[in-house]
Amino acid sequence: MSAQEVGSIIWTALSGSIKLIARAYASMLRAQGQVKHGKKLLKEQLVKQGIPKDFAEEIADVYASAAEQFLSIRKLIGLARDSSIWNEASSKTRNPPVWLLNN
């Protein structure tokens, strides 16, 4: 394999991974916006139905909190970093995840 072929393979891998990361990031931002919009609509509808504004806001916060936590990029990176799949030392001392055993 020539140096030009190796360079082409490396360039393709890098540019493809950058595109993948950019698309994933854009999807995360879009999803976060949808959660925020849904939270606002829920609060408005609850107030419209006669629920006090502060209580409606609390309900909307609880509704959106799970999605906001899941869509947190820092939490996803931490989850990937702490996962026993990626950490060889911890996978030797712990049992594998159940979903791996069922396949």
C-alpha cells in the first residue's frame, strides 16, 4: 500500500467521523429544542385548563427533566466513559450487562 493510499484512508476516516459527530450534535440540539418547546406547551395547556401557574410550571419541569438529563452531552460522555463495556479493568471485575447476555 502506497503512502497516498494510506493518507486517503486516514482522510476518509477522519472526515467521516467529523461529519458523524456534527450530525449527532445537531440532532442533540434539535431534540433539546423540542423538549423545551414541549415543556412550554405543556405548561401553557395546564394553565389554560385552570391549574395554578406555579404548579403547572413544576409539573412541566418534572415532565422535561428526564429528557433534559438524557440529552445532556456531558452526561452521555460520562456514561460512555464509565461504562463497563469501554473500561476493561471494570469489565473483568463485574458481570457483563444483562442485555449482552441475552443476545
